Amino acid sequence: MMIQQQLRQLLPERKVDTPAALALLGGSVAALAVWKWLGRKMIQKKMEEARRTRDEGMKKMAKAVQQFREQVPSVQTDAILSLPLLELTRRLQEGSLSPRTVLYTYLEKALEVTQKTNCLRHFIPECEEQLQEIERHKEKGLLYGVPVSIKDHIGHKGHLATCGLVQCLGTLMEEDSVLVKVLKKQGAIPFAMTNVPQSLFSYECSNPIFGQTLNPLNPQRGPGGSSGGEGALIAGGGSILGIGSDMGGSIRLPSSFCGLCGLKPTAERLSLSGVTGPVNGILAVPCALGPMARDVDSLALCMKALLCQEMFQLDPTVPPIPFNEQVYSSSTPLRVGYYDTDGYFPLPPCMRRAVKETRRALEAAGHQLVLFSPPRVPYAVTELFLKTFFADGGHAWLDVFTGDIVDPGLKPQVNSCKMPRLVKKLLALLLKPLFPRLADYLRALAGMRSVKEMWNHQHEIQVYRSQFISQWKELQLDVVLCPVLGPAFIKGYPGKLLTAVSSTMLYNLLNFPAGVVPVSTVTEADEEELKLYKGCCNDPWDRTLKQAVSGAVGMPVAVQCVALPWQDELCLRFMKEVETLSRDQRLA
């Protein structure tokens, strides 16, 4: 009371002018509305400018392709496009095909594919300079004359790395990433950068700047993500080799959805120097760069080319371990662990069928198959993986959308993150008896409260890795065969099913090399069996997954191949075995 009396003495009493106050309030609200409107106009202007720049680049490249066609009208386009990478490199090395002919053939095809799928962010006009550079050198690298596409956020000098975000539209990369430098050293020609989901944290390949990428095999479906532009371009025939990145399945999901081979190596095997990301510093679950192509031999050649002295010198943090050709070429029978469900998110019948058929083919080929049950996958996905990404309750991720328009495919995740921590915790408590997976997801989004909790969390990840490896070793496994999410989702569904990617998330958490190989296609029988699909919890996610994959007859069906850390060549060797056996089955 005494303080209030003193304040009254110090502050003169004034009558409140109600009309004036209301006018001031109304003016403030109007000013705020105008400010927001101007902000949105500025965002729209930046996005329109980015699209205009891209379209102009496309037109220039189309003109350059037309000029080449007029100069060299006899090019056998279909014959070149049909060549596997190993055969293409052989002909380029011997000189029966010229790098110029191959480059312009793929540029022309990429233009055609992106018109149908919107897979390209833009062409790299400096590809002409790189072409001239390799033609001047007598020494031919392992990828001499091979056109290579790269994902949006892999740095290329003089170009943007947007991550699908408006805030990244103003900064050009000052130099090539280490990976691009090594590709060029090996004679490759980076020619295109491909589209990605906004913020990369999605497998719906869409962003407000450059739009949505479609699956070339079915435009009603997405190509997966976040390396979705790569998946669409390669599957459409517009690139023979691409480089993606993978932090939760971003190489393997597009490979599964688009019928490609893709490898997520051990994270530290390839340099990340010069690769940008919207949220940096998440070390507990590392990002990995890796190749995507039409066959496993292409992946192996790419890894062999990249794991060279040039990479080890440019980035001393990369262990100097060259590609082990002996392991990749081995024909020793393998001891293979297998499972067709992870106990967290049962996949559609066709994906489980693929594992069973591949298991039988491997057994018939003389390999030893052993049932393997990955430990505590629900705990690994929610308590370890998701809690790592949302350690701060999702605030760092939400910050990247400041001054941006949120893509519709991300709104479910954004809205979940925006909920106050207490609300997330309370909802998790209320939903636990009815929808346990959804409750665990919300609890993970609540994040952590202290540095000590963070340290304990990282220790728990180390403990889980040790337990997983111990179980693997007890069974004396060489590799593991398991399912991958698929077939390709109908557009709009990935944003509703973030945790459906548990099959790939697991091996990012463990940092095991993992690759995807297409082995079959969806059949009418699979569709009939899908009608009986119940999932595991009878919650909204089970019903949504069923809707997302329905009507996919003819779409690719893949399996996932896994090895222990640093055994990337063994992973590739196993992928090659699976690929060979599946091809033999289809030809039989």
C-alpha cells in the first residue's frame, strides 16, 4: 500500500481519453496488419525473383541444347541414355563417346523430365566450363565426362543453397563443397541442382519457392524426400548419377519411392564440408552424403571415385580409407539377419513380401539367413531419434520459417511444434491410453530442459548403439535385410506420417551404412491384402498409411540392406547380391 501511495504522488493523475485510446489501439492494429502485408509482399517478391531466375536459366540451357542438336544432328540419344554407368564410363574413357555429346544428351533429357516433374531447382551453367576443363587434361578421372546432378544444399561456387527457404535466397556459395571439388577432380561434370522440401525436414518434396516435385512413374504420387528432386530426375532418365544426403532416410526413401538404388554410407565416410543445413550442430544423429543411381555398380563406382587422396587432403576429418574393391567383389556366402517389421510401424504387405521373397532367394543362393529382432525400436525412434531433433522443443527448427511462408506439407509438424511444452506433455498424458504412438511423439516434441538431460540423452544413444551391435555380434551376422517405407505415397500424405520412416531413421541413429534396392512392383494381390491391413495400434496413423499407399499397382517395391559402421563396401556387396538375385527372378 505504501508503495502504491508513493507512486500516486510521483505520477500525476490523468483522465483516460477513451476515444483517443481506442484510436491508438486501432491504429496499432492497422499498422501491424500493414507491416505483415508488406512482409508477405516482400517474401512473394523474393520467391518470384528466384523462380524467374530459374526459368531464365532453363530457357538458356534449352537454347544451348538446341544449338548443339543443330551442330550434331546424328546423336543417338536413346542409345546413350540407355547405357549403364559402367558402360558409359568405358566408352568415355576409350573415346568412342565424347563428354560433350553425353552432357548435352543428359541436359536435353533433364529439361524434358523437369517439365513433367518439376525436379530441378536450376541448371549449373558452369558445366560448359568444366567440360572444357576436362577436355584440356590428358589424365582422365574415374568419372571422366559423367554428368552428375547434386542436391540443392550441396555447395557449388556461385550458386544458392536454399534448403527451400526464402531466408537462403540471398547468399551465393563462395566456393565448391569438398564433394563437388572431388567430383570435378575425377572428371565428373556437375550439371544440375535438384529440388528439396522446405527446410529438408520432410519426405514431401515441396517448398513455396520452387513448388512440388512429382514422381515420374506416377504424377499423383511424390518422389519421397528430402532428396526427392534427385530421385525424380534419375528415375525419369534425366541424370545417370546423383548425390543426395540422408539424416532420416532422405536418400533411401526417394530410392524406394522411385525404384532406384541409393546408399547412405557411414556418416563420416564422405566430407560434409561446404554442405549447408537449416539447423546445424545436431551431432548425435549425423547427416551423411551418398550416391543415387539406377544400379548398385554405379553407387560402387561413385564411392570408389570419391574415396580418393583428393578428398582426404581437402578434408582431414574424413578417415583416409580408400574403397575396398576386394570386399565389394567378394563372393563369399554371407550370414544375413532379417526381419520384416520393426515393431513400431508395420509397413504395407508389399514391402514385407519383398523381404520374404528376397530372403528365400538369398537362401537358395547359398547364404545363411537368421531371424533378427532389432531391440526397442519404438524407444529408439521417439526417445532417442526424435528427441535429438526436437531437443529444444522444436524452437530452432521453427526459427528457420521466420519471414517465410510455411509449405502446406509441413504445417502438421509446424503446428505440433508450436504447442507450448506443457500442452504437449498434457496431451501426451491424455492420449497415452488410446494412442500410445501419438502420445510418445508429442512427449518427444517437448524436448529437454537442461544440459545434464542432454548429456544423459547422448549417453543413452551410445548405450543403445552398443546394445544393438552386441545383439548383432551374438548372432555373428555379416549384414541385415529389412524393409524400407514404400510404395510411393500419394501427394500430401508424408506430412501426416513423419514417424512412418522408422525403418530408415533407425540406421541414422545407429550410423550404420544402409542402402535400398528395388526388387519388385506392387501387384493386384498386394492391393487386396492391403484392404486387410490393420497396422499395430489401430490409431489414425495406421489408417492414414493405408490411404497413402493405396492404388499403387505397378509402383516399385524395395528392400533395405544394412552393415556395421565403416563396412560400406560390404553393404554395397550385399546390395549387389540382392539386385542380381531379384533380376534373375524377374527374368525367370
